[in-house]
Amino acid sequence: MTDYWILLIFLFLGGFIAAAAIITGKVLGFASKDSKSKFAAYECGMETFGNARMQFKVGYVVFAIMFLVFDVKALFLFPMLVGWQDVLAGSLDISVLPALLALGFFFSVMVSGLAYAWKKGWLKWE
């Protein structure tokens, strides 16, 4: 239990510093002047138009989501390929066929997502 005192002290200090920063900002900060332009969406200097739920073709948002999807898939791909040598060597308790099927399924999902985005024209930069 004595080893956890340092952790509790740091948690308390972190919470205290965060609360002090928020309270200081509220006390010393300027009064908020809410206006319509303050709450408007800002995207690369372009004027916003349409409804984002209806017009999902607006390039930046879709491009960012596609980047995140493929970035996360690549993040899962590296450990899978690093462990592939161990699967082939037989040092893991996984046989080669189920590992190959899982890897094939993973690649098929990734390629089908890319094909769908390409078909929809989401990867065109205008």
C-alpha cells in the first residue's frame, strides 16, 4: 500500500492543477460574446454549404475518414505480418490454414473498402 501513495499524490496534483487552470481561466478571462459566426463550422477557409448528413460528398470529411479507416487497418496489419514467420515456423499454436484465411479476409475487407471508395469517386482530389 505504501507504493501507491506516490500515485495518489500525483493524481491529486494533476486534478488540482487542471481545476486551478480552469478556474483561473474563468475568473481572469474575458466575457464570452456568442455570435452566429463563432459557432459556424470552419473548414479550410471555405464557406460551408448544405447539410453534412445529406451531402456526404464534401471532400475533406470523407477523405479524412477514409484515411483513418486505412490507417487503423495498417496498424493491425503490422503485428499480423510480424507474427506470420512464427506461424510458418510452427512455433505458435496456430495452424497455417486458419491464419492464411484470416489474413485473406483482412485483405479482402481492405481491398473492398478501397474499391467502394474508388467507385464512389471519394478519392478524387478536386
